[in-house]
Amino acid sequence: MRVYQGLYWKMFLVIWLVSLAGMSSVYLLLNSRLDSAHKLEVLEARAQGQARLMLERYEQQDPEWKRADGGRHRLRIWLYSADGAEQLTHWRRPPPEPTLDFELTTASGRVYQARVPLPRDERHAEHLLERLFSLQMVLILLVSALSGGVLSALVVRPIRRLSDHVRDLHEHRDLSLRADRRLSARRDEIGELTREFDRMADYVEQTLSARQQLLQDVSHELRAPLARLQAAAGLLEQRLTRDDPLLQRIERECDRLNSLIGEILAYSRAGQQAVTDESFTLQGVADELMADLRLRQPERPFSVQLEDEGLCYPRGRSQLLCALQNGIENAVRHTDPGVALTLSIRRLADAVELRLRDYGPGVAPDLLTQLFTPFVRGQAASADGFGLGMSIALNAIDQLGGQVDAHNHPQGGLELIIRLPLD
């Protein structure tokens, strides 16, 4: 996720823009009204002074009194008698609206009415720009940005803490972890979300524990009748010849059932074994795998390609060994004894990559997506397979925080790719 796609910046921009628009509108409106009131006061003072001068000359019967308002910087004033019936000035048309109206009382005690047209503001755009770049607008910009940042942080910070908690659950595979008490104690929607998430984690933990316990209980309960069945088969073997086909069938089915119980127990325990923090060499793991395979199938070619013989991994030797053993077991079951296996190990920038490849027929494309699903087997699976080996391998690599994938190699055969992080 890119930085600008985060919830913090989206909330920040919305809060910032809304608060900026609101405060700017209020500021411009108040500033405009104050500015208009100030201009009106100045205009009224000028108009009263000029009108008073004109009326004094008018009462003195000065023939030039009407020209007192004709200067370049003087105002155009309409003067009327006290009742407004008689116009004293020479303007033929009434003053254009809107006008400033006021009364004047001269030294002689006479009352007159005056009307002055309000001038139009031809510099409105210029005044608006001046306000936008004023110190007050800069302060509004800063205050709105600060308020947007604080409000966004108040919402996003607890969400990030909850996200970190979810990430810890995934990385540590420990469903007993719960969110920070400060989050669950909140009385808002975030606290409610945290409490609901903890309840969901409780349910998942109980469900998985019950499933694992069920598998273990069923497996252990099957062991007792299986042991009795094997004992009965041994008694039959003493009475009958060992070459009896029915007795051989019973022994094969007992061995198959015993293998199935063992794999079910291994699958139920997968991910429960503690990850040790002891460093180990990958060359040692490869040597152990090679020794096991030679003991089981001496005729099968097995080669190891390791770029650095001293390459080490810091933890989880048993988990990695379990995953590779199940991968090799899967290849052994689905390929002929003479088909070669290759294990290549190399170090990437931030991970260790292991590729286990066989040179067999590969897997049908529609089964590749289900290869790590429990009890899913290929069409060519032998009678000894139960479809649990790859699921056990996946759980083991997940416990190390790694990734495992499988695909058909372009030159033939199935290739298992394991990537383990080096953080």
C-alpha cells in the first residue's frame, strides 16, 4: 500500500480541506463585513463634511454653492429639504441605488436630508487575493492542518495498533494472543471492534483446539482396536501358513491403517511444536535428507546444489526438515524408483530459497491449487498415500513465517519452492 493510499492521509485531507474551507469562509465573510462597515463610516464622514459645506454656502446664498461638490475627489450628493419634497441640488435623475441617507442640521437650526450613492468596489478580486495571502489566512491554514493531523492520528493510531496485533497473530501462530487492554477498554467504535475481534479469536482458538483434540482422540482410540487386530493376525499367522493371501491382506490393511493414524496425529500436531532459535547449516539438513533417502531407496538418484556450503538459518530446523521430508515422501510415492530428485538451495536478498524437484510426470493443473489441502490426492496416488504430507509441510513452513508453493517445471516434473525470511 502506498503512503497516500493510507487511511491517515485520506482522513487528514478531508478534515483539513473541510476545516480550511469552513474557517476561510467565516474569515472572509467577517472580514468583508468589517471592511464594508469601515468604508461606510469613512464615506459617511466625508459625505457629511462635504454636505455641511455645501449647505452653509447655500444658506449664505452663495451662487457657486452647487459647485462645491464638483471636484475630482468629491462625492456626488443629493440634497433635499427637511420633508424631502424639494431637491436643492441640480441633479436631474435620482441617485442610483443603493444610497447612504442621513440628515444634517446646520448652524441656523434648519434640517436637510442628504443622499449619497454607494460606490461600487471595482477592486473586489484584488481585495480577495490580499485576504487570501494575509497572515490570518496563513494561521488558518496551519491551524486547520494541525487539527486535521491530530484528529486523523486519534483515529488511525489505534487502528494501526490493532493491525499490528493481527499481524502478530499471523506471524507467531499464537491464537491465545489478545489485543492491548487500552484498545479493548475504549468506549467507542474502535474499542467495540477490538472486543469483537478478541471474541472472534477466542472462537477460532477453541474451534481449532477442538478439531486438533478430536483428531488426536480419534487416532488414539483407533490405536487400541488396531493393536488387537494385529495381535489377532499374529495368532492366525501361527495357525495358518504365512503365504495365505487373506492373512497378507489383513497385515497390509493393518499397516495402512497404522500409517494413516500416524499421519493424522502428525497433521494434528503440525504447528504446535516450538520453534527453536538455534542456528543450523542447510548443508547438514541436506546430508540428513540424502542419508534417509539412500537408506530407503538406494537406487534413486538424489543431488544437492548449494551455492554456499556454510549457509545457515537461525531457527526452526525440525520444521524445515519436516517440510522437506514430506516433500521427498510425496515425490517418492508418485514417481518410479529410478526418477531423480534435486534439491537446490540459495540465498536471496532477504530470504533463503529451497527448490525440491522431481523429474516425474508432474501434477494435473487442476490439482495444483489443491495440493496443500488435507486428504487431497492425485489421480495416480498409490495406495500408501493419504493426502496429508503436503498439508503438514505447509503448516511447518507457515510456522517459520515462510512461503511454500508448487508448480510443474517447464522441463517436466513437480517443483516445490520454499522461501524462508531472513529477518
